[in-house]
Amino acid sequence: MRVTLRTLLDPVHFLAFGFGAGLVPRAPGTAGSVVGVVIAWWLVPLPFVWRAAIVAAAIAAGIWICGESARRLNAHDHPGIVLDEIVALLLGALVLPERSVSGFALLFVLFRIFDIAKPWPIRDVDHRLGGGLGIMLDDLIAALFAAIGLAAIRVLLPTI
């Protein structure tokens, strides 16, 4: 299915396409990741337990929304579906205790590296699981890898 701005009139596609970020012609996953960083930035002042609850709810909703959008588009994982990147960055940002430009920039770069390179087990999950769970899970694992990398770097360089 050809995706246009008109497609975004459907609330499922509007959310799955990251409020329109997934319609950028080049690197829609990166555009979605930027949206995720912006949302995560604004969530940081909330208590950790609230942030974790928001991430858990976003993961649950994202599994359904991404799966339903893919089903309606008749595509396994349409490149424009970027809610998985957005939610993954919310997850990864849980390791950031405060707003830090360098911390968020590093999280963004590490996440994009893992999301694009898809090292094991990310590639296996991406190829073996279908539906919304498959769409979401590979990005969530990439975010966990990025968060672990960021946490390790913050131990070595506490000013980040």
C-alpha cells in the first residue's frame, strides 16, 4: 500500500508512523528515533517509577498498534512504522537520571548503530517473529544494548 499524508488520518497509522515522522523519504527510522529522544527528554523529570510505567504501557500499546498498522498496510514491517523506534528510545532513556545533551546524544547514536547493524540476537528476532511483537522486540533489544553501552560509558566517564 502506498502511504501518504492521507493515510495518517487513521489514528493507528498516525501513531505507528510516529506522528508523521515515518513519512520522511530517507531514514524514517532515524526520524522516528529523533521523536523518541524528544519525548524521552521531556519525561526525564518524572520519577523513575512513572517513567517505567509509561514505557511499559507504551510497549504494550506499541505491540498492538504496530501489528495493526502492518496488517492494514499488508506489510510485515513497513519502513514508515517508527513507533517501535520511539518506544525503544523511551526504554533506553530509563538509564539517564537527568537531562544531559551528551547522554541523550550518545543513547541516540548507540541505538541507531544497534538498530541498523542488528547484531545477534536482534537479527534473529527481526526475522523470526511476526506481527507487532516482532516489529517492537528487535528495537527494544537494540535499546537495551544501547542502554547497557551507555551505562558502561557513564561508569568510565561520569560527566556524560
